[in-house]
Amino acid sequence: VMFVSLCIYEGIHGHGRLINPPSRASMWRYGFDTPPDYNDNQGFCGGFNVQHTRNGGKCGICGDAYAGAIKEHETPGRYATGQIVKNYQSGETIKVDVEITANHKGYFIFKLCANNNVKKDPTQDCFDQTRLTSPSGSDKFYIDYSTGIKQLYVVLPSNLVCTQCILQWTYITGNSWGVSPNGTGCVGCGPQENFRACSDIAV
């Protein structure tokens, strides 16, 4: 089990955002000439009921509702500008920062898709092929119970080269009551609220 370290930071109301590399929703905060998404900490897949009742647990690749008529964070949505926010090397261990503005327990997952087409986004299948791990090999990044900036490290595949890769951050929370597969009820059991964001990078 890996716990993410915390830098002291003043939290605000909300949920969480991927800030390094900055996500499509948060680029405007870091000097990019992109439309501001003032709700960039609320990529919650349309909300719990939309995701788990209406869409069978599915979420848009970048945090929009899966079956939404408009997906603002996917091409051709207004926040999917195609700008590459950072360049990395194959096999590099990269630093990733996530700002948690309201802590819902749980853990992060990071996936990567070599898309190489800024005009057309992939399906979730592309991301599911490459799940990133920490230097110690963990693919789940559990967080503590505080708000602030969580600093962590993930390892890029050594055989991956791309002009446009999409880094996908998913925050699977653990603060809702639910029922586990064996029928036991507990906080964190069963379906939970998810948050998601995407960053366009090159490797």
C-alpha cells in the first residue's frame, strides 16, 4: 500500500484537480491560453447517480458524464485544445501533483494512452492497456485524510514514444456507505464517487 505525501497548502471547497502536469480543465491556472474551467475540481463523471445508475459505472475519459451529449473535456469540447503541457522521456519517473480540495478518502489511479491525434480522442480501452505504477510497483495511490497538494511519482513505460499521450487521473473515493460483494455493508464498500481528469503530454 502506498500513501501519498502531503505539502502544507490552504484548501478550498470542492473535490480535486490534476495540476502537474496540468489537466485540460486546469491549464488556464498555469499560464496556458485556454478557456477557464472554474469547476476544474469537479470532474465527477456527472455525479454518483449519473455514473452508477444511469451509465452503469462508466465515466467519460476526462471526467465528463459518459453518455453526456456534450463532453467539454474531450475533443471537440472547449477544454480539449490539443496543447501539449509537458515533455517527458521514455522510462522516466515523473512527479505528479494532485490538489485535493475536499478529502473523500480513497485512492488515485493513473493510466496512459498513446493517442497521437489531438483532433480525435480515444476510448477508455486505450487507457486500460497502460496502468502506471509507482517506483515501488504499486498501481493504487492511497491518500491520507487531509486536503492540499499530494505529490507522488509514477513511472512511464520504457518502450513508449508519443507525440501526444493522454495521462488520465482517476480518484476513486472511499467515503460512501455501500455493500461489498460478500454482502457486508461498510463505508467505502460498493460503488463510490469518482473524479477524473486528463493531461496532454509527449514522451
